[in-house]
Amino acid sequence: MTPDSITISSRIDTKLFQDFALFDTFTRQKRYRSPLIFAGIMLVFSCICFAMKNAANQAVLLGGVLLGIGVLLPVFYFGNYFYSIRQQAKKMKLDKPKHVYTVSLTSAADGITIVSPTGEGGTLRQNWSDLFAAYRRKGCIYLFVTPQRAFLLPDGQANATPDELWAFLQSHMPPEKLFV
């Protein structure tokens, strides 16, 4: 049996933030594809150059340059991304769990209220029908109000169990917007 309302006081730390950022970028948005396609193309061209080592001058040199570019640019891309996540978590002072917002869910049509304790984000009210998606991951539920904005609902921080919270979301959102 699901409750009539659920309140989640979200406390986010570095690990939770990093897990979300990696999920959002590489699983949900699939942003790993472009660097890997680029690396694959450069690898193919470098193999062609290596295969032509007897037919063309400096084919091996060109193949090495293409191979180096094909490997180093994606490595730099991913390394820079991971570094930026760490820097952002440091900037947000998430080394210790920090209360970021409180999410209240009710059965009313405009049943989602998000309140920022610092006052910088104010209060956001959202209709159930306007939600973009919800993703249930190990240790947390990611509630997307838009494709660019999500709220993290960590396990154990609600006045309900994680299963009750997910059942509550299932009862208010269409199945095509729910992902496990």
C-alpha cells in the first residue's frame, strides 16, 4: 500500500553526484558514442596507412599520427569530463552529505513541490503530467522534470521505503516515462 504523500529531504554527496552525472551523460544521453566513433574512424584510417607502408612514403608515420589522434583525443575528452565532475562537486562542497532540496510528492495533479533550503532555487511546483521521466537506479531515483533538470531522490532519505516511493511514482506517471 502506497502512502498519500511522500517527502524526501535530499542530501547529496560527491559519490551520489558523480554517479548521477555519469548516468545522465553516458547512459541516458549516450554521449560516449561520438568519441568512440571518432576513435574508430581514426583507427580504420591508421590501419589503411599501415597496410600501405610499402606503397607510399611515410605511410607508417601518417598511420601513427592518426592512431595517436584517434586514441588521445577521446582519452582527453573523457579525462576532462571526469575532472570537471570532480571540480563541480568540490565547488558545490559535496565532500560531506549536504541538504540540497526537499521534494514533496502528493496525489494532487500539481503534486510535486521542490523547496531549496538556501532560498537560491526558491520553490518549484510541478504537475505530474509535465514530468519528463523517472529512472530507478541502485541507491537513488532520478526524477527528471525536464530533459535538462533532474532531482535526486536517494534511498533512505524519504518518509517511505524506496519501493513505496517507486510505487508512488508508478501510480502517478505513465509507464513509458518510468525506467529501471
